[in-house]
Amino acid sequence: MDILLKLQKVRDGYRIDKNHPAVLALVEAARKVRAIPLPMAGKKLVTDAGIFAKHLAIPTLCHGPDQSSAHADIEYVEIHELELTAKVYLQFIVEFGLLSE
């Protein structure tokens, strides 16, 4: 049996400066809500974030719940993780200056 695999790039990557106000706001939000430092690293995955960043010039971040079971045979997210993530998003809005506490 022969298998032919053709890889095709589907989206461009993107970067955001680690000192961008949105990055700093997300880092602070995660610190306040989850009491953890966020890693300053890129991810190799496909999202629509690159479209927002490249074509619409919108500063774009990706952040979500714990991914330890992502794309596993049994994929799930704990409800507590969703709650924490929602709290981080709300705190991000405050930290970024879009809403007061």
C-alpha cells in the first residue's frame, strides 16, 4: 500500500508584541483570576485569529481553558475550567480598560 500525503498551508501565522497592551492585560487577568503566569509562546495550530490579525489589523490573542484533553480519544473540558476561562475573559475586559470593575 502506498500513501501519498500532501500538506497544504491553510493560514498564515501571526505575531503580537509581548508588550502590546492586550497581551499585558491578558497576563494580568490570568494572574488575578487563576494566580498563574501565562507562558509567552506561540502555538502551532489553526484558528481564525490570523484572519483578524492580518486582514483586519486587529490585535489578536488566543487563550482558552486547560487543553490537556484536547484532541484526545475522549475530548472534554471540565466545567470548572470553562468558569475560570470566562472569569479571565471578563477580567481581561477590565484590565484592557473596556469596562470598569
